[in-house]
Amino acid sequence: MSKIIASCAIRGAREIYRQAEEFLEKSIKEKGESCEVKFPDTAFYFPMAYALLGEEVKKLSDAKKVLLRAKTLLHEDPSEKIWLPYLGNTLDSGVSALLCEEIIMALRYLYGQEPQDGCNGFFSDTILRTLGIQLVDGRIPGFAAILGAAKDNKTAVYIVRELQKRSIMTFVGSNVNGRSIIDQLIEEKVEMGWDTYIIPYGRDTLSAIYPLNWAIRGALTFGGHKKGEALKCLKYCQNRVFAFGMVLGELDDIKYATGAGAINMGFPIIADTDIPEIKPSGICTYEHVVKELDYKKIVPRAIEVRGLKIKVTEIDIPVAYSPAFEGERVRREQMYAQFGGKYSDAFEYVKMVALDEIEDGKIEVIGSELEKIAEGGAAPLGIFVEVAGRKMQKDFEPILERQIHSFLNEAMGVFHMGQRDMCWIRISKDARTKGFLLRHFGVILHAKFHGVFSAIVDKVQITIYTKQEDVERLVKEAHVSYKERDARVEKMTDESVDLFWTCTLCQSFAPNHLCIIKPERLGLCGAYNWLDAKASYELNPAGP
């Protein structure tokens, strides 16, 4: 835990408490302790206080009880002279900040100060239930809460569009020196609302409690947890609500305190400024606080840190795509161009790399594109796929590589045979007429690797080579990898591994049969070896 972050968060929590205390005292003095106070359209009173403390806040006197509980969670700044652990104090302060922010926002509703102009304010239970099926079936893979303002309007639009195209629900608000990302998006005429997955919550940092107490209601609504089951509710958020905070621009103590509250819920924070980082995992699934100064990388980095699994449901290619086309042949008279076989050099190579070495979704064609290749001709081709993932292993490279055959074959007008450096690909005239290009191989592979292998794949980058010298150079690297893989499998014995795998795929026609797959013994059908079974378990432990 960074001492700088701890000090800022603890100071910020004390300031938020001070504001809540003053506002509540003023409200009680003017309206009396019996005055009703509530958020609109919710059955959970003050959701954060209800979930974490079990308090049902109906009147100002009830809010006073929550404030007293929040006070007990406040701490002094870390000592300059004597080192004492301050992680717990920082997290306590974060919870206190959330409870106090909730009080402040509810009091604003009492005085008619919320929602702010052009903002949604408090998110109702109805919205949570309406979006429930999309949360459950994965159409909304996660949530982003943006605080602050981007360096300019175009950057603000770029960031929300990158989140939007990944179907990530994005809550926007807060400000930097009075400038909010909400106003940046309004100036650029970006449509905001639930239908577009861009929701403005408020122009100050305190209003960031809205997306957070919306998230905690997920534990109460979908998780079935009861009021006061704080640990269960927080664990539900960590494991089931895939949210993260993104802070644009300079951070102040209030933002640090709110961020500490979010971390309690398992939501990591990513910033575009040079702040201290907290990388060890613990409360969050992976890192807690990270920075990314490159705006082109900030969204992929946030997705990586939170562990989101993005599935590409629509493959953006100009031809039909379906398993129905896998057996399609492209005959010579139908062919526009071909690669590999006995006609030219071609190879396919999947390589595991580190997460920070590649850019997800980057597709490059180095050499001539399809329209520059003579009709009816043959050309060299290298399909180089770099894959990264926290659960990815070298042993999985050949398994992913073998799937290139099926993935490309499912495009109408594409014929694929073989693998490694013995592949043969044809593209039909009809596919070319419709606008099919070699880069669309990359589009297909990026979508399918994410869709089928989401459990182990976090990033996919594809480079396609059509220059003879590039193909000759890279196939040498591929050959080294092919030989290493073959040697690994050949040297494996039953005694060299700790686990054997079972397979029941054949039970549809052999109901009483079960295969035990070992390095020296394939399954009865011969289709799956030990590495295949290992990868299958990583992808789906319960089995297909």
C-alpha cells in the first residue's frame, strides 16, 4: 500500500465526514430529526448503509446513526516517524467515505439539489432489474466509472467510444478544476443515456456514490444477500460485478478516498496521471491501482486489470460467417487467389507473449493486400497470432493454432486445409467481390479466440505477412517452436505429470464408457491428447 495514497485517502475521508456532519446538523436543525429522507425508487433505503451496516435509514435520526458508525472508521494520517501498517486504516476510511457520501447525496435530494442538470442522479431499482438479464447473459460484460475530465474533448470521446464498442456500461462524472467529462461529451454531441451505455451521474466526486451503491444493490438483488452481510456483499461485488474506476486528470483527496471505498468492493482504479501504483493482488482480483499515460492503451489496460472477458458477438467481415460454410470448397474456376499448398510458402503460428507486449485487436497486413494480388495467382502468406492472458500457457499454443483451420473455414468463400507450415488457403472471386481482404482473417481470429478461449485469452494481436522475405524469415522461428512442441509431447510420460484427465464425450453412443487420458494414452476416439484435455479443463472445468 502506497503511503501517499493512504495519506490522501484518510484525509479525504475525514473531509467527506466533515461535510456530511455539517449538512446533517443543518438539516436536523431546519427540519427536525423525524423528517423523512430517502432516495427515489428504491426499496433499499441508503443502499450502502443497508448492505454494509444493516441500517434502514428512513429519517434524519437514522442517518445520524450511520454517520456515527462512519466516524468510528476514520483514522489519523500515517506516522512520519514510526512505521505502522496502514492498509486497514485506508480501507476503513474508504468505507467511511462511501457512507458519508451517501448521506450527503440523500440530503441533497431532500433539498431538491439532485439530480444535477443533465445528469441521472440516483439509479433506481427498476433500472437494475431491467438490465438484469443483460448482466446475467454477458451482454454487458462490465462497468466503468469515469471521474474527472480528459485532456481534451476528442480524448474524452475516444475513451467512451472504446468502452462503448466493448459493450461496457460507462458512468461518467466528477470534474477537474470545474471541468467535467460530462460537459466534454455534451459539447461533442455524444448521446448519453441507458440505451447508449453512457450515463452521467453528477459533476462532483461525491456523486460517484451513485454507481457504487447501484453496484452494491446487485449483491442484494441478484446475490440474494441480506442487509448487514457486509463481507458477503463485498465479495459478491468483487467476484460478480466486473467494475473499475478510471480517473482522468489530477486526483485530490476526495477522489483518493472514494477510490479506497471502491477498492473495498474489489473495483480497481486506473489513472492517466503519474500516481503511485498498488500492484499486489489481495482485495481486488489483480492490481488495485495502476496508471496508463497512453490514452490508446488505457481502456485495454483497465479491462486487463479488472479481468473482464470481452466477447465479440458480431464479426465485422463482408461475407457470411457460419459453421455451415466449413465444408465449402473453392474450386480453381471459382478462386480469386490462393496461398500455400504446393503453390507458395505459407505458415500459421500462434505464440504466447506477455500482456504488456501486444495491443488487443491490433491487425496489420505487411505486404500486398488481396486487391493487389493478381486474380488466379498464388502468393506467400504468414499468419502470426500473438496471444496473451493471465491463465495462458505455452502448452496451449498448438491447441489455439489448430483452431485457425475451423475459424477461417467458417467464412463463406474461404477454403482452408492443413496447419502449421503445411496449410493451403483459397479465397473465392465472390468473396473478393464483396470486399473480403486478408485483414479480415485477423478480424475473424481476434473475435473467435476471444469468444471460444475467453477463459485463457485476454489479448490477441494478428500480423499477416505477404512478402516472401518476411515469410521465409518468420517461418524459421515457427519451425523452432514446432520442434519444441513436438519434443515436449514426445518426452512426456505418465510419470512426468501430476494429473490425468477423464473424458466422457463418447457417452452419447457408449453410455457406460469413460476415458482416462494420459500422456502415453489418447482417448478412445483418438481425437484428444493430454494437452487437449488440460486446455479443455482450463476453458470449462465443468466440461462441455
